[in-house]
Amino acid sequence: MQKTSRREFLKITGLVGATAALAACVPAPAPSSAGTEAGAAPAGAKVELQWWSFPLGLPEALYPHGKREQEWIDAYTKEHPEVTIGYQAMGWDSLTKMATSITAGNPPNLILRGGVDQIIYALQANVALEVELPQEMKDDLPAGWADGLLYQGKNYMVPFYTLASGMVLNLSIVEEAKATDLLPKAPERTWNFDQYLELMKKCTFKRSDGTEVWGGVFPTQQTNPFFYWPEQVLSWNWGTDTVKNENGQWSCLLGEEKGLAWLQWMQDLYEVHHVIPNPSGLSTSRWDYWNQKALLGGIGPDIGWAHRPNTTVDPKTLVVTDKDHDLNFIYVQPPTNPDVKHSSVWGGPLLDVNTVLFKTADANQSKPAIDFALWLSNKDNQKWLSQYLLPARTSALAGVDDPLLKWHFENYIPYGRQRMEANGGRAREVVEQLELVLQKLFLPSTPAEAVADFCTTVNGLDWFKGA
């Protein structure tokens, strides 16, 4: 899979101004109606929609990207022969194309796996399409989600699934290190940073064959900013929200006392405790270490890891057996400091796990696009999705005998952090800038030196205020 470089990605933010002229050339959509800005096509009129989607995280062997999406299209267009749907499976190397199309005022009708960043692009280009969710769907979402979807009081998305990714631990390594007494206790499986470090120390060793096992792995050379959010979750759980925006004024919390303390803890993992390999010298990703049975664990995997081919889940212990990699693992809560109220896992309504809709030059496409997006998230499709991922609708759990799915709904979803909550809608820039902080931190530099440029960048970010 190709990855977008940090430098290429930073160029995206300059596209808004550069493409303003292009946006001006796009015919204005017809006036909105009934709060959805959806025009109504004449009865029997043919409508052609354009749908883009990024990978959903389904098991690749069973559902390579685009297979299930095309099956949904075939089922929908059979029911609605007046609708034609042109589909494009987007790779993560297409992020620039996605941003360019929206900021140029020429987006597709809908993008699946979209979130607040796309909303901001769309509002800047005047192509955001407001969506009124049916009440039965609002009532079927986890507590707080319907309100959490709102951006500046309006909704532009249809919930699809929940990317509540938490933490996994390799039980086989814990048992090998004779450290099972240090595991976080069931059923909640919560713990603090001191307990996490103690287990990392015990599970960092060299085997008799010379292979090394590490408590953690922190890369500093990833070219895709998505790969740095696990470190941001740790900073949140330490007690710093990384950045904040109040009334349009940015401030860098990572440069304050708690943020600097977290950076010092991270640096000490390598310099003092020796529980991670040199982050600046990694030749592979953190999860390659996992597959090689050389990593205790980390934050990132969603429930899909337990639903891959050749995996089984013990319904009582929730231990997952991965036969392909010859290891057992469990899901746990990411560690938190004692004064942090809950475990902030990666999830929440404004994440890129929704269908985002856009206005196009043909206003007659708006209502059919919304109808298709709602159909994608209907109860039947959500129940199908629950075989592999965390659905957005709670009704998808009805009649599903999956104790691990239930555990995720109880222990991950209620504590999901929304990107807007910590990043003001500029999550991508914040996370990719964190890459530079970690690079400097492990050179090494002092935490204050490592974070200086990060805070300068954060203080200079533009905040989209809307109309």
C-alpha cells in the first residue's frame, strides 16, 4: 500500500486558496429544502451518483477493498433502477485527490470513511450537504453520538461504523516472561502508566535464539500521519490534550507541564528503561514486530483483528487465538494516569468512519445520495457489519452472540475521543507534526526542545470559523 508523505500532505492545506477560482467555476447548486439541501428529481428521472470509499478494514482475504461495496451497489440499484452509482475504491495514497476534489468544488456525491476534516474542506468550498438523520437512527446510536456528529450545530454525515481502536497485549509473550500477574484485571482491564511500564520491563528480553522482544515500538519515520495517533492517545491518557482551541485561539498543551512530562516518559522508555528499540532506526512498522512475535503490544487494533480468518475467541476469557501468527492476545484499555477520568480510545462520531455527503452542480442528486447513504447504514447492513467491525447502530447487537463485541460496546465506545474535542478539526496536521516531535525526542533532545517547533506550528494554525 502506498503512503502519502508528510510533505505532500502538508501541501493539501494550501489547496483551498489555490483552488478558489476553480470552485467559482462550478455552477451553484439549487437552493436547499427542508434542512437537507436536497433537491427532488422528477418522478422516474435517472440519477447517476458518484461514490468514493477508503478501505473499511474488512478481512482482506474475504473482502478485498471494493468487493463488498460493489455488492451493496448491486443490491441497492436492483431495488432502485432509477439510480446508477459509479464507484471508486480509494487507497490512502488518494488523500490528496480527495482533498483537491472537495476544495475545488468538484466532489463526488458521497465519500465513505470521512469525517470532520472533509466537512471543513466542504464548507470552505461551499459544497457541504446538510443531512437530517431519521429519528429512529438517532435513537439507535450510542449515547451522545447524534449530538457528537454535529459541526457548528449542523450535521453533514451518516454514521457507518465505529473505529474504536484500543490496545492489545500478546499473552504468549506475557506467559513466556512469567508476568501474567501484571496484566490489567478483567472485566474492565484498566491500568495506569506505572503498571504498563512494569509489564513492558518484564516483557523486554532476548530469547535463547538471539531474537529480541520489546515492550513497545514507537516509529519516527512513518510517511503516513495516520500512524502517529496511538502516541497521541497516550498523551491524552497522560493528561494532556495535545492542543486546544478556544474561541479561535490555538494553544499548545504539549508544551505545558503535563505535556512535557509525557514526552519525558516517552524518551525514558528508550534512554532509561530500554524497553523499546531505537525509534530512529526502525526498519519496519510496529505491527511487523507483532507479527514476528517480538512485541508485547500497543494501541491501534480494532475488533476486526479478532474476526480475521483463522482466529477464534474464547467466549469466557475473551482471549483471541491467532493461528496464522501462532499467538494469543487480549484487548485491554490503554493506560491512564490516576487523575484522568477515563481511557481515551480512538473513536467517536466525528472520526473518519462515516459517510460524508456533498452538494454537486446537479441539485437533483442530493436527495438520492442521502437516501443511498442512509440505506448503507440500515439495520440489515449494520448487522452484517457486526461480523467484522463495530457497527454504529446499537440494534446491530440484537441476536448477535458475540461477547467480545459486547465488551467493546461497554469498554471502548463510551470513552471514544472525538477529533474535534482535542484537535479543533485540524487532527491531521497535529498528528503529522507529532512525527517531528518524536524524531527530535529520540535524537535525543530535551522535551522542551523537541516540542518547540510543534507549538509554534500549532499556534499558527488557521481556525475555520464558518460563515
